[in-house]
Amino acid sequence: MEEQKAGAGLRILALIIGLLLLFGAAVMAIVVINPDDIPLCSEIEKALAAGECYDISETQNTISTILAVPAGILAAIAGLLGFYVAFTGRRGGLMMRLGGAAVALGVLTYVINTV
């Protein structure tokens, strides 16, 4: 059985969601990389030298990093799939499932970093 193609409105929505997911993938990559090299507050000398710190434990930092990697990968795949949906009108359900999983992992990463 052939999958029904999405209409113009759903294709535009898929493109917008795809762009947002690609932005989310970039944010998750930045969370993992920590480009400012901000230390944890438990590293007192480094925190004082930097003038700022992350007030989370080493375990929280490790778990959030482990969750941010697949969140970023799923968001990137779903974002690229959004372009595919926009051009072909197919695989919208797969894009939404992957995007939902990426958002769920991203939210979990955020919650772990703020608790």
C-alpha cells in the first residue's frame, strides 16, 4: 500500500520543524562541547579563576552529556528528514517520532542540569 503524500501546509510545517530541530541539534552539540570550558562549582580553584561555574555534580554532568549526544544526533536526523518530508511529502510520521524522542532527551538533559 502506498503512503499518502502530505499537502502543502504539512510540507511547510515539516520544513519549519526541521529547521527548529537542526537548531536544537546545534544546541545539544554545544552542551556536550562546553566551549567556554566552564568548570563545575566543586572544582573551587578553577571556578574562582573562571569567575563562574556549573552548580551540578560530576554525575549530573556525565549523565547530561550522555543524554545530550543522542538527543543531538536524533534532532539532526529528524531535522534533515524534515527537508525530505518538505520535498517529497513522505515519512512525516518518522520525522515526528524521531523529533519527539530528541525533544524528550533534550528536556531530560535540561531537567538533570537544573535539579
